Amino acid sequence: MRRQLNRASTLPAKNVLQQVPARRAMNRRSTLEGANLDAGGDQAVASASVVVVARIRPKLPKENTEPDGVEVYSDGQTMGITNGREKKQYTLDQVFDSRALRLQTARSDNSTEKSPRPVEQRRAEAAESQAQFFSNFGRSLVTASLTGYNVCVFAYGHTGSGKTYTMLGDAAGSNRGAAAGLLPRFLWELFSEHEDAPRPDTWRCTCEFFEVYNEQIRDLLQPGGTSQKPKKVHCHPKHGARIEGLTLSVVSSAEEVMELLNFGNQMRTVAATTMNSRSSRSHAFFNFKYEQLPEAAPKEGRERRVTIQEAPISSCQSAVTFVDLAGREDRERLGNQPGAIQYKEMCFINTSLFHLAHLITKISSGGIERNSLSDFRNSKVTMLLSQALQGNSRTAVVATLSPCQSAFEDSMSTLNFAASAKKIQTKPVVNSKSVEEKLVDLENEVHSLQMELAQSKTSNTEKESELLSAQSWINYYKRSWEEACQRSEQSKLARTRSAKRLGLAQSGKTGSLASLSCSVQSEEDGDKDDEFTLRYPYLTKLCDDPALQGCCNFPLDESLINIGSCEGSCDIVLVGVGITPEMCSVRCSKGNEVTVEA
């Protein structure tokens, strides 16, 4: 067992995903033929229950002496939690116990479960746990997306229970190796389906990455240093939530998406708490849209309305949303003084999670009328999850748990939420409507709403919100693909300049703390094909927060770099007590010798 684990830990992410044979969507055509193709039609649509799984993280080194508080039964679906005096039992769709690998390893080498383990062994166990979780749970998400269904998966749990690690993996998703999380593995698997595609132009992919921080939307793909205008969220009962002014990035490979994830995670608001060395202080949303184009698309300049009956079977769209919710926290364990920034963040986080839990309970008990969005407007999180909780979506919830008895109250709260979510029914359908048909439906809806509002003698806030939502989606669908590609390329260039200015580490371009591998382009000819790789020493950022440790790296070339607080004369600007306008100058010679002049 140990030999297998050690081997898995050394494989790159792509090979790790291929350890388990990929389950191709072989029955995609028959599934599409049997599915209802009209998301807004009158035909009956089969309901689907929200899939709820639990994942129990292993104990941390500081928790080795604490008694176990979680027990998983032999059926793999039932689990019990206890605090030594009280015991609760829950049944979910599946329970993933990451402690099982540690127990198997301990039995194989005749050690105890609490015995100290080498770092390599812990990494191997973590890699195997991530691979098993994706194989048994995550791969079905890829199949659903390729089939044409909308997919939403979000992690829910207390601070420090493993939500971000489950969704992104080690180092907030920048690790593309064996410890990669659910989202990176999903991307590798989906794009691997199209590696041998005879026509790459028959499918398109776009993505958005943003966070909800203190009930404000922050675009994580917008270049740093630029001011962000307040962004409005529009909810539509059929098309879902739409955010105005969000950066839409066109991607064609998993590598490009990983670079965007890396950039966005460095922009994301994170901080350390007494409960977790790296605590997510915001709710992160990653939207990935996949579109399979018709086999015989009309030529440019020729308009032809493609009806549902005429559309080829391979024509479909899928919107996939990954949500990393911030963990609920208690004031007593936060360790901050009243009035601190983190205390304010805690209040916003707990309030939004309260509204989400209350909404889940209300939906599961049948207290909300379908297609009614009034109950979703209490917070940004519930608005953004409106489609996933009662609309066209195959939704999954990952409840993350700590294995310790001391987390009994937190685990019980998480599992009560999971049990309520398991009762929810959504209406997933295959998305095969063309953009032209969607625009016709939305324009008819706008005309109808305008007529109703004109005839109404009193103000109707709900109808006005529906009108704004429909108009927002019309503007989105009317944007051409060429325009989207052009804006995406402009945003990419702006992010590159911003990353260079801020010293943010780019994926694939950072080396060890002794050197930095960076691409240097010849300024004389400006030809990108003449790029060559040099290794320079660099300055790096040291921070108590592991998520920010080493993320800002400034390469030192042969030019003189001035450091200080003066923005006009300094290349690296520092702000803080005791920082003078010009602190020092740094230069690197051809022999990689660094000279610092004060």
C-alpha cells in the first residue's frame, strides 16, 4: 500500500487523473435524444435530487491527542458524530473518510494511527485521497457537463474543515500535481476529452472568477490596482444569475484556466484566524461555460434560424459553477478584538451563511413557490445560487467535517444543513437551445413585462427586477464571439502587466527561493518567438499567511531597481512605518551576484 501511495504522490496532475480509466460520455447521444430540450417549455421535466456527500479530513498534528468524534458505518452512506455524551446519526449519498488511508498505512507497517509520519507519507496519503474523491464523485460532474447539463457543486463546512483543499487542492489550487483538488481535476478531465478532436473550432469555453466579500462582488480576474465599480446581480428564473461588468475570459486549455485560477486566488481576500492558518474570508465562485457547436454552422454573413428540431445532437451548452463558501466562525474562537476588520468579515460571513441555511430549510419543506425569487434576495450568495437550488441544474453539496469530538457542534450544524439540502429537487434539462431562440424568448418576456408595468397603477418591485434581469441576459447573448475573444485578450494583457507590476508569481514561471525562471523577450525585435529563458535571483514576499507566502516575486535583472516609498522614483514601492522615500537600490550582475546599496 505504501509503495502505491508514494508512486501516486510523484505523478503530475494529468497522470494522476489518468490512473483511473476515464469514463467517456459514450451514451451522450442517447441521453440527449431522450431528454427534454426545452428548459422553459410545458413538457414534464424529471426532477433530480441534490447529491450530498460528506468528506472527513484527517487529524492535524495538533489534534492527534483529541478523541475521535466521527464514525463511518460499513454501508459508506451512514455516519455518526458524538461528543462523548450525545450521539447523532445521518445518512447521505456517500461518505468519504480521508482517515481510512492513514489507518490502512498504519496496519501495513505495524504502527499506530497516532504515530508520527514522514512528510512524504502524509503527502502520498493526501494525493491518494484527492484522487479517490475525484474518481468516485468528481468524474460524474464531467460527464454531466459534456452531456449538456448545468452543474453546480459547493463545499459547506466550518472553518478549517477542508473546503478549500477539497475544491482547489494544496496551495489554493496552484498545485497542479498529485494534491490537486476537485476543480483542477475537473478541468484536466474535460479538456482531455477534446485532445483528439478533429475540429477544435466546434467547441468553446469561457470562465469567470469572482468573490463575495462583505456582500460586495469583487472580480478576481480584473487586474490589480484598478478600482472596481459596484456590480449588480440580476436573477432570472430560467437563465440564472448574471453579474454586470464581470470579466469574461476565453480559454482553450486547462493550462490557461489554471493560470486564471492562480491569478484570481492571489487576488482573493484571505487571512489567518486562530482556527485555521489560512482562512477564506470570502465566498469564491468560479463559473465555467462549455459550448458544443453544431456540426454544420451557417457561414458568416448568412443568417439562418436553427430550431431545436434542426439542431444536431452534438449541439449543447453547459454552465458549471464551483463554489468555495467561507466557513462559519464564532466570536469566542476568532481571537480578534471587537471592531477589528476580521470581526466585521465574520459578521458578513455568518449572516450570509445563515440566510443560505434558512433558505435550504425552507425549500426542503416546500415553503417556497417554484420560480419565485423573492426569498433569494436576502443575500448575494443566495441570489447567485438560485438556479442551483430550484432551477435547471444538477447540484451537489460537499459537507466537510473535522474528525474531532471538539467539533461536535460544528459538525452537527453542517450535517443538518446537508440533510436539508438532500431533500431539495431541481429540474435539470439538456441545454440545446440556440442563442437566437433564447433571445426571442427573452425579448418576448421583456415586451410582456413592459406591458404589465405600463398598465399597473402601483409599483411592482418584483416585476421590475424580472425586467432588469431579462434585459441583462439579452445584452449578454447579443455579444458576439469575436467581441468576447477581443475583450478577453485585452484583459489578459492587462493582467500580465498588473502581475509584473505587483510581482505576482505566474504559474510555470516560478522556481525555488534561490532563483526565478522567467521568460525575457528581446526588446529590439519584439518577436514573441524569440523568447528565451534565464534564471535570476529574486525578491520574495514573506508572510504569516501561507496563502500569501511567496506569491509576490520580483526578478532581479541587470537593471538598477530602486526600493522605497516614493512612487515616482521607485520600482518597488513599500508602505509602512519607517519606510523612507528611497530605502535602497538592488542590482544583479551577469554572474547572479546581487549588490544592495543603501
